[in-house]
Amino acid sequence: MTFAIPTKQRSAILYGAVLLALTGMWWIAWLIAAHQYTATIDGWIEAGRKAGYEISYDDRTEFGFPRHVVLRFVNLRWKNADGIAFQAGDIDIGATLWQHQNFAAKFKGHAEIDAPLEAKGQSLLLAGESGSAEVSIGADGFWRFSRIALKNARIGRSPDYVFGADSVTATAERPDAEPKTHHDVGLTLSGSAENIVLPKAMPQSFGATAKKLEVNLRVMDAVPDFRKPASVDAWNKDSGVVEFDTLHIEWGPLLLAAKGTMGFDDDLQPEGAFSSTLGNHAQALRALMNAGFIAATQETMLQSAMKLFAKPSKSDDIDGVEIPIAVQLGGLFLGPVRIFAFPQIEWPKEPKP
């Protein structure tokens, strides 16, 4: 005796078989792509080790089916020949299938980058407790675009001038062709931070925390190694500057929107000039006087000068007055008054011949 299978059941069985076959084929394709991706990463690791890099991790797992390939590294530690070190407790590095130019990473737990300075005991620090990153690599193997977002971030010069922030986002973009003159852009940077905690070593003109900081800038000419005085000096002598297209600060009563240019003087100390819109200027001057940055005898003169010379202005939704800002002599000057002080850069001295 034979039993006929209803048409609907036969169709369901057929569709199921086709779906199973397609899934199996895609699984095989994913395994091939995953193998190629893993081989690429392993090739970079091996090449780095041969170049003197220290690269290690406690464990590694692979996942991401069906559209991505992701490698999870546990306790990843990376250090290059210049001493720049990166470490992360748990980081996932992935890409979509069949392409090895655009990568995305997510990490949990503490992650940190340290770049030692030539001054003994000092380093540049970037750290966070969780976050993500994106990197695009050009055909020549060098990165072209990167983006990073951090929570509970710490950034600055360790150990004394480290800023804390609830969140930090930053992007960096390199041109396809290397700059040839100081008229060409070598690097474009943008970043923002919220609820910034200032280091105790820094004068807190408008309070211990700043609500918001946003900046968009372009480094002109071939980008120097800002950790090394000889590299910075050569860039400076070639008229290299940093063009600030946007500088937005919300810090206590200070509301500031500015744009301008900054470089280095002959002693390789920062100097620059900005045009800016200052909001709440009366409250900002009062805060500076209360903090001792403005003598009581100067307050009336400054208020009168603001009324006579400052022009009404609006920028970045800030209604205020237009006023020049200068970076010089280890500080940020609002007109004739220093509102923010920063430490002098202590470049290592060249050994005598």
C-alpha cells in the first residue's frame, strides 16, 4: 500500500530542503571567508612580531555567521618598537565577508593606549571602560579613516594632566596623497567630549568640570611626530600649523565658539589666534574675578572695554559678543586676561656634542 503526500506538504518539504541546502552552502562560504580573514590577521601579527612588536593574548574565538567574521581576543596586549602600547581585556575585531579594508571593533572592560614621551616618566594616555572603533585601510596598507567612541574615558598627559570624561568620540582622516607643502592637509581630526573632569594640577577657571567640548581641526603639511622635538621643529620651520575650523566650549558660565590657527613659537611652545563668540560674558568675567584671575580694580575697566570694543555676534547658537582670543605664554587669553593656564611643554634637551 502506498501513501500519497499532499501537495502542500511536498512543497513545504521542497522549500525546507532548498533552504537547508542554501544554508549549508552559505555556511561553507562563511568558513572559507573566516579562514581568509583569520589568515590576514595572523599575517599582520606575524609581520608585527618580526618587526619587533610585542603581541600576545590569552584566548581567541571566532564567530559572526552569517554576515560577518569576528575574532574575540581576551587580554590582548600590543606594543610597537617605539614603545606605544595597547591593551584590552575583551575586544572583538570584525569585518563583513570577503573584504579586508574596513574593520569594526568593540571592547568591554578596560582598554588603554600609552605613547611614551621623550621626557622621562611622561606619556600620552587614552583609555576607556567600554567603547567601539572603526578603521578603514587603503590599498597601500595604511589607515585612511578611523573613529573611536569611549565611555568613562581618560585622556591627556600622564601622570599629571589627565582629563576624565563621561564620553569621548573622535575621528581621524588622512588624505589619499601625502601633503607636499604647508598648504596641503596632512590630517583631519574632529572630536567631542561631555562632562569633562579637569586634572587637579590645572587651574580651574570656571569650575572643576566642563559640560561640553567640540573641536574640528586640520593639521597642515606632513604630520610630525608630536612626541619628538626635532620632528615638531622641522614641521614648524616649514610653516606647519593647525587650523581650527570649530572650537566649542561649555564650561561653567563660559560659552565659547571660536575658529583660528595655532602653531609653535621658536621655543616650540603653543601660540595662536582665534576669532570667537563669547556668551554670558558678564557672568564669565565675574567668575574670573572671583577665582582671582582678574583683580577687582580691573573689573570696571574690562567691562567698559567689552562694551566699547566687542561687537554683537552669534555662532553655534551662542548669542554673545565677538572677541579675540590668543594662545601664548602658557595660557589662553580672552583679550588681555588669561582665563586658562596650561603647563609649558618640557622638551628633552639635545645632548651636547
